[in-house]
Amino acid sequence: MKKDYGRIGVLMGGPSAEREVSIRSGKAILEALLSKGYDARPVELGMPTKEELKSLGIDTAFIALHGTFGEDGQIQAMLEELNIPYTGSKVKASRLGMDKVASRKLFEKNRLFVPRYEVLTSPSPFPLPKGERIKERGISQQIVVKPSAQGSSVGVTIAEKQKELEEAIDKAFGFGDAVILEEFIEGKELTVGILDDKPLPVIQLVPKRRFYDEVAKYTSGMTEYLVPAPISKMESDMAQDAAIRAHKCLGCASFSRVDMILSREERIIVLEVNTIPGMTQLSLLPKAASAAGMGFAELCERMLRSADRDGEKT
């Protein structure tokens, strides 16, 4: 018997740089829930107060907010205070997933491989000239520069020269007060979706650009998606094992998406966990679910079930 979730608000938009992607995800989810007969309605947000959320009159929240506010525990905390059940991970796991530095420390603690990296907390001055500290540790000439708390490849640059590095650092600081400099790892870009706390088929991403950036992610035809990934069973098992371990060590609930690199040395390098994966036509979790024989509407319904947690708070 299908559970009655009452009036479901599909929360989309938000104040982050990923607002437009969130709206596309939200509209797709809304259409899927309506097709399944649920009482769902769109809720396009900016930066709402708790009182504004309360005034919506919703019984369940399906969170389709990406980035700051939606994916970092803030909206989750508000919904808990209002006793409104919501989809996905709880407050602590959401905060950890959004914070690349904190999550990597947990990955390392749980014996998962991560890129070698340094964290900058101000554009200047640096302990050593820009980039020298990270290179001093044996990191290659190519350095990936990214904000510590953004998704959808927002603010990410691969730099090879000093000038490029300085410009990349300045760009990344435009999206937050901490920036990660990490080694560029040659290998295959993989992602593993998690649903009901179990791994879905592995996807390999083959972008037509230098890396899987914003353009490659959201422009049709700019990336080839190979699912299941054309890798050995051993490599696939390794990727799925690393994904579920990363998902669990952050305390994620029900679903997520774990991005990683299969290095030339056949080592799985975990990059990050996305607690609210994109749900657009080009998004990866729906592609993985499809490879497992699950349609988009069924996927959304399965994700909706994660709101059944009987008041559990974390």
C-alpha cells in the first residue's frame, strides 16, 4: 500500500550558484511525483525564514535544493524544528557532505584514498609562493583548485602555470572562505549512485572538455556516459565498495552520489559525496537507476520514502 505523504512540497531554487540546476531538478521531480498520483506542488525558494517555511502548509518536503542552504544542513535543521519530514540525509551528514575538507578527513580516517591536497583559508599571504607548498609534497604540475563548499563543479579550475594558479585561487575564493588545492590524478572519472543505502551500477564519464566541468555537466552532447562503466568486475566492485563506505562514514541516509577517479595504478580515489544529487535529464543518479532497470518516476518515489524516519534527528 502506498503511503500518504500528505501535501508534498518539492523545494527548489535556493540562494546558491546552483539555483538554476536546482529548479530543473525540482521540476522533473514534481512531474514524476504527480505521475505517481502524489499531492505534490512546486516550492521555489530564495533564502526563507522558518516562519516562511511554516506558512507553506506542506506535510512532507522533497528537497531538490543544491549547494549552500539546501545541501549543507540549513534547510534540514529548519524542517526538523518544524517537524516536517524531508527526503535525504539529516543535518550532520549534509554538513559533512558539503564540506570537502571535513569529509576528506573522515574518508582518510576510514582508510579511503583521497587526492593529496592543501587547504587555503585566505588568498594571501601564503606560507610559500602560491602552489609551491603543494608541489613540494610531490604533487604533479597540474593542480585542481576548488572551493571547499560548492557543488556542480562551481569555481573549479585545473591550473598548470603559476599565473593560472593565482587566477584559479582568486576565482575559487569568490565562492567561499576556504579553497582546496589538490593533485590532478590521471585516470577514469567514475561515479556511483547510492539508493536505499546500496550501490547502483558504476558510470564512467568521458567529457569532451578538459574535465567534467559545469559546461560538460549541463550541456547536452558534451559528455559521454558509459553505464555500466567498461571496467573490470574487480574495478567495479572496488568502486561500489568505496562508494558505500564513503556514504556510510558520513552518515548519509538512503541516497547520495559518490564521485571518484580510477587511477592508472588501479586505485579508487574518492573525491566527494553529493547528498542531494542532480535530477535533471543529464543527471547521473537517474542514469544509474535506469541501468538498474528503474524509471525516473520510480526513482523519485524510492527517494521520497527516505522521509519515513519517525522523527529521527541527527
